[in-house]
Amino acid sequence: MNLRQGFSIFTLFMAILGLASVEAQAQSKKPLVRLNYSGSIYATTSVVGVEKGFFDQQGLIVNATPESSGQVALQALIGGSTDFAVGANVRPIQALARDLPIKVVALSSYGFAGYVLVPRKDSATKSLEELKGKTLAVQVGSGTHTVWLRYLRHKGISEKEFTIKNVETEQIPAAFEAGGIDGAIAWDPFATLIMEKGLGRAILGPKDMAEPLNVTYPFFVMTTEETIKRKPEVVQKFVNAWAKTLHYIHNNKAEVADLMQAFFAREGTKLQKETVKKLLDGTNYDRVRVSPADIDDTMESAKIQFEQKKLKKLPDLKQHVDNSFAEKAEKMVKAGAVKAVKKTK
């Protein structure tokens, strides 16, 4: 190699290094956003948003972490270790009752996915009334638990007529295997997992409990008032990505089923693709704005928790929902859809 060749190679190497440095600087200028979410079927929007690059398209780097429940995600938000949290309808109420400055800025999904289950060996029990006096496992304080309490009231039954065992929902399949419980209230995918494994069967499904109560069962995207005040442009980009994700899920359930099947496998829950499709069909992804029906449903659940003295006070959720980011995001998605249609003509 002569001196000229060596110099050319050195120059090329430095140019590549320079391009890499420029790209790294550009990446570093992207805001880093932390997201914590409930790691169940309600994780779909969070998972798909990251996997399909919708946050990246909005110029955001998202560090997304699944949690065992929305309560844990909310605790991370309150503690300052995350910027956005996804949880069931009662979660923001629980924070607001403690005077914590939480804001709901978008809808993640809606649709109840809770079941009342009995062990497979119990072939006799057909109704909830027949479980009176028996031991039921349920994650106390969860949104599903609260909807069940509302259903009990609708049926004129008291929770005191059962022996309640507080068990995290992801542990309920193991509780069925171990025995010691006569039934459970669980949400998907854990409820479906119990049925697929032949551990139990459902005596009440989601529609059985949700329809008489007009339950929409919204999952909310929450942030803090401080984040909205200090970084409104970041919040808007995040909700834009969220709206695009919802639009994609709503129109591409088959591909989303593949993504979620892989997600559940990573989390240690193996499900058939057809099962995942069924779970997706039980939840809805057709809007990003929080509706009056979502707020009404949430307040009905909040009243139950307040009466049980699980809330110090009953906050008005309507005052803490900010739909302005979602409204702008919806317009952006609609404009993009119209543009895409024109290109195909």
C-alpha cells in the first residue's frame, strides 16, 4: 500500500466515523420518553406502538416497560420514574383521591375482559349464587374486581357472602393448579389460559357482567400536570404516535395478533394465535379520545371504592381529562388517511 492509498483509506474511515457521529447526535436530540403499562391484553397499544416504530416516526425514543398491573405503572408515574402510564379506569381515580396531579390524555383501549371461573372438576356450579360461602381468588382493588362488585350489587348479592382471597391475577392460574380455591375473578390473557389448560371453566364472561352495567372499561393513558406544563410538544408527539398506533391496530388485527403472541411468549405466557385474535376482538381500538361514557363508567366504579373506604374522597374525573392532545392527534390521523386514499386513486 502506498502513501496515497493509505491516505484515501484513512479519509474514507474518518468520513464514515463523522457520519456515525452526526447520526448519533441526531438520535441524542430526540426526547427520551418513559412508558410503563399493564402487561396483559391491555398492553397491545404500548407494544404495537414501539414494535411498529410509530413513536420513532414522531421523533421520540421510548423506553417502554411492562408491569404486573396498572397500579404498578401508576406508582412509577407518581414516583417520577416514568413519564406516561397506562392503567384501568380506577387507577387515575386512586391517584386523584390522594391529591396527586394526574391527567388523563388519551384512551389506550376499551372493553371488559373479566371472567368468573370455577375449577374444571366442579361440573355442577352454573351461577354466581352457587358460589356463596366459597373461596374466590381475585386481585382486590383492580378494575376487574370493582366491576365484579358492581355486578354483585346489580344482582343483589354482597361480597361478604364469599370468602375473598387476594391474589395477583397473573398468579391465579397457579392457584387453580395448586387447589385451595373454589373459583376466581380474572382477566385475559390469564382467564383464557386457565380455560385452555383445562384448569377451569367460565360461568360468567365479559359480556355477562359488562352489558347490564353499561361498562366500557376504558384503559387510560396518564401523565402528570408537570409534564404537560413543561413538555407540551412531547405530550403531543406521544399522543400522535398513540393515535396512529390505535388506527393501525383497528385495521390490522391479524398482524397485531402475531406481535402480541410474541409479546406474551416473552412474558412467559404461551398462547395460540387464534387465542390472541380472540383476545384482541374482545377489546376496542377505534378511538383515542376519552368519551363521556368512559368517564361515567369510571365514576361508577369509583363510587364503589369510595363506599368501601378505599378512597379518601371521590374526585371528579371529568375535571382531570385533557382531550386536547387527542383531538389534534385524531385530525392528524384522518388527514393522513385521506392522503393515503388519494394516492391509491
